[in-house]
Amino acid sequence: MKKSIIFPLVVASMVAATGCSKKSVKEEVKTVAIDVANMDTTVALGTDFYQYACGGWIQNNPLKPEYARFGTFDQLREDNQEQLRTLIEEVSHTREEGNEIVRKIGWLYSMGLDSVKLNEDGYNPVKDQLTSIHRIATKADLTRQVAALHKEGIFPFFVLYVDADEKNSLMNIVQLYQSGIGMGDRDYYLHDDEGTQKIQQAYRGFIYQLFALTGNSPEQAEAAVEAVMKIETGIAQISFSREERRDSQKNYNKVPVGEFKAQSDFLDWDMYFEEMGLGDVEELDAKQYHFYEGLHNLLKNLSYEEQKNYLAFHLLRNAAPYLSDPFVHVHFDFYGKTMSGREEQQPRWKRSLNTVNEALSEAVGQMYVAKYFPASSKEKMFTLVNNLQEALSERIDGLEWMSEETKAKAQEKLTTFIVKIGYPDTWRDYSDLQIKNDSYWANVCRSNMFEMAYMLQDAGKPVDRSRWYMSPQTVNAYYNPTTNEICFPAAILQPPFFNPDADDAVNYGAIGVVIGHEMTHGFDDQGRNYDKDGNLTDWWTEEDASKFTERADKLVKQYDDIMVLDTVHANGRFTLGENIADQGGLQVSFQAYKNSLKDKEAPALIDGFTGDQRFYLGYATLWAQNIRPEEILRLTKLDPHSLGKWRVNAAIRNLESFYEAFDITAGEPMWMDPADRVVIW
């Protein structure tokens, strides 16, 4: 199971002002709370609460050409990037003597900015790799090339990684996962509606251009296009759907290596594992088990020439952003413009910064934390987390649909959460990562190989539960089921998530809901299948599981009915886990906020709003965004999170406290009949 995160990307700032409330209260206390400039009070909150809470922000922050979507998440990420840019540009100029890690950071960043050298190099940095691919003539050759690409972070056919054994979570195991398609989801290959056909045609053009840029004739480039589309369409046909991949039990297939090899021999598996440094592996978890048998049947009827074109394309597709400008532009034209609707490429410094962040994430994080993260924020977060745990415990106790037996085990799981805040206690060692003055792409490859070696060394060893899976400078958060941990990196502990100048209601509506969201992932449709130790096991009574599923299915239907664009509906099944976590986060944090008052009244009015209203406005602020139509369609296929508008409007319509806070009554569009509402946690 993949780690559950709060957002697929990143976020912004919040200031105070004055506002108006649907409820009238005489006394008004002035302090930082809600910025009414972010609101659109011309819209009735009972008609469209998202527009009411975020309409001003949306109008005042039109999309820049480089963005397909820009929200408060992205605004905070931009602020964060400027901070990192300052840090890294300082070290790229000084190149401190004796500080090897700082030198590597500065050097890699500078190479990404050196457009002259990048353009002089052309596609020379990938020539040797292409030559190796073109020499394939036997299964052994194919096997070695697939292994070489996998070690370099390029994954044709499938992905190999090492992670906790989901049914023996204290130990790591080698795992395989379906992969090998360049458009991201199988629907792009299997559907034939007009929009999908346009994307397919653009993709064919992208493939053609990459081969043309590497010196192939038009006939050779056309042959490559046909080979890639033939293989990737075949892979799409045997791939699990995004909904099927959410079934943890169906995707757990621990088998002896000998048994796995017997059902699929399109590679020489002994050679493959030896090349990967896993020659002694005895068992693995083959996710989507029958996918590999399908690969065997697909590839046995393909020529090596077709397979070489497929491998060459995946090399070029991954390398293009790190090569000369023509490659960068071709890559952006498809993935940026066609798929997402972006109008302009990000400036070079942002792209280079992203590369450094990926290659030396914790080294950059160590610099970031030292300068920008106050220790006081960490302590305040631990207090908030404890408050949220208490509130979730109370809510579990109060569930009318769950038996005492299952409640006891849920409570046990809750009390064993591992909580990670800010940054790791021990920083990674990057001394073995080589950054050389040869080419930008060569350094990216070495970085990927360094990361792969770092992961592969854990095969068959105990899980290190102190390890972080997100860098401190990442504006996000996650829940990991196999370690039963919640993690909140330093960079997310800023406005609008965590605002020391705002009152408790706003902070509980923002960072409090984020905390509750990640906690609830431990009990969503996937997380609930893992016990307190992170093992994939059924700890529910049959009756309780049935009641959970009944409620979850009702929530699926609510989101399925949402029209995201034209005739395209949201996918309630695919987004179920995140929707449960959004709703649960709101419920748990609202209760924690009420508990924090300790029987005292909240400040009567701040900026014209009651405490309960400020809670919901603080939450809505997190999801203010503008988004292009192309990105709406892309994310509906690829992103397990609902779109920002529906993370607000669809979630809060199930909550009685929302109706009470704003006096929403029957007949208003935001109203939902009590019988139709869903409350899970």
C-alpha cells in the first residue's frame, strides 16, 4: 500500500482582516484570524461555501502561465522555494572548503543552470546508454538493460523496490509493481473518446520527436512510435485499474522466487536479480501477480527491435528534462501543455532546485531546518497531535455503529501511532554520492543509482522505523500504514496551516484538520486493513466491517455524483480514502477544538466570525486554487485526492457542526438531508 499524503503537490500564507457573519454577536475582539479579502461575500455561503470562503483569493491569484493549478499550497511552496534558492545560491557561490556536501549541492544546482553547456552537450549524455540498448540481441542482453535502467531510476515494464512486508511489517521484502506506460494511467490507452484520442495523437508526436532529435530518420522514428504504442497499449490492457490497486489484499502476493519465475520468463530472472544485487533473494511480493504473466504473453510475440525502441523511448522520456533545450521543450509540450494545460515552462532555477531537492533531499533539509524552523513549532505540534489523538479516541468510543470489540483494537492502534514532526533525529549520509563535472544527466543517473542502492541494501533486513519518507522542506504530510506513523515535515508548519498569529479556531481548522486527516488514514478503506503493528490483517468483526463498507459505499456515491467538468464525473471509489480522511480530519479536529476550550466560551467574535465559523473558514482557505480544465481531467484520472472545491463543499455537507455554525437550512444548495449524510469516524 502506498503512503497516504495530504496533497499531491504543495501551499501558502494567511493574514487577518475583518468580515461579516451570518450570526450577529455584539462584542467583537480584534486579532488575527480570517482575511476577508480571500472571500467572496457576494455569494451566499449556503449556496456555495467554497466560493464564499475562497472566491476573493481565486480572483486575486489568477493562474500564471507556468502553472496548471495554483493554490494556497503552491503559494507556500513558492515561498519555500525562494528560501531554498537563497540558501543554495549562497553555497553555490561560496563552495565552502572542507564541506563536501555543500559543494555537491552547489555544483549540482549550478549544472542545472548552465544552459550553454546543456545545449552544447545535446543528446551526448545519453548516447552510451542508447548504444547499449541498440546492442540487445538476446534475452540476456534484454535482462541486463532492464536491470541497468531500473538501477538508474527508469522503470520499463515494472518497478522493483524494497519496503516492509505487509504481513510481517518488521521485515523488509523485495516488491514488484506494475509500470511501463508513459501517459500515467491505462485509460489513456484503452478509451477512445475525442479528448483521449487527442492526447494519444500528441503522445505519438512526442515519441516521434524524441527519436528525431536523436538522429533517427523519419522512417525509424515512425517505427519507434508504432513499437512504443503497441507495447504500452498491451501493458495497459493487462494492468490493474486504479480502483483495483486500492485493494490491499488483492495486491499482496508473497511468493517464493522460484514460483514467480515459473509463471513468467520474459526476463532471465536469475540474471536480473543478480544484476540488481539481489542474487540471494528467496521470496518477493509480486503486486498485481498476474500482470507479470501478461507481460510474458505480450513480449513473447514482440521482436527485439520493438523492445529496443520501447526501452530507448523510456530512457529518452526520463532524460529529456536534463538535456538540451529542444528535449526540454518537447517534454514540456506534451506533459506540461497537452496533459496539464500549462502555458510556459518553469524558470530554469526552479527546475534545477527541484533536482537538487530530489538528489540531496535531507542534506538540503538540514540547511533549511537550521535557518527557518523554530524549535517552538515542533513542541506546539506535539501538543496539537496529542489533543487530536484524544479527540479521535473520544470519537471512536462514541461510534454507534461499531462494536466494543473492534473499538478496543482501534484504540490500541491509535495509541501506538509513531509521530514524526519537523525533521529526522539522524540525517542521511551523502558522502558516497558522486557529483562530477561531466553532464547534468549523468549526475541525475548517479543520484538515482545512489537512491536505489540505499533502498536495496534493506532487502531482507529489519525495517528502520526511524526513517523519514518525506524531506523536512516538503510542504506536505503523510501516513504510512506498515509503520503506523504520521509525519509532518517542517515546511508545512507555516501559514495557512499553522499560524502562530491566528486564534485556536483557525489553527484547528487548518493544521488540526491536517493532523486529523493523517490519523484518519489509519482507519480509511485501506488503512483499516492494517493493525497496530502495521500488518495487513483483518482485526474487524464481520458485522463492523459490513457497517463500515455500507457507509463508505454511500460516500462513494456522493462523490461519484459530482460533475467536475462538462460530462466528466469525479471518481468516488478511487478517492475514497482521501475523502474519508478529509471528513474524519474535520470531525476529529472540530472536537479537539471544542475540547481545547475546556468549558469556556470562545472569543465571541473575531473579524466578524464565531469560533465555529473561523474553524471552517480556516479549513476552506487551505484549498483555495485556480486550475486549468486539462488539469482537472488529468487529476481526475491520476490523483486519489478530490479537487480542492470538493474537499470543502462535499466534505462539510455531511457535518452537523457546519450547518449549526452557519445556520444552513433546508432548501439551500449546501444543505443535505440528515438521512443522506455519511459519518464514518
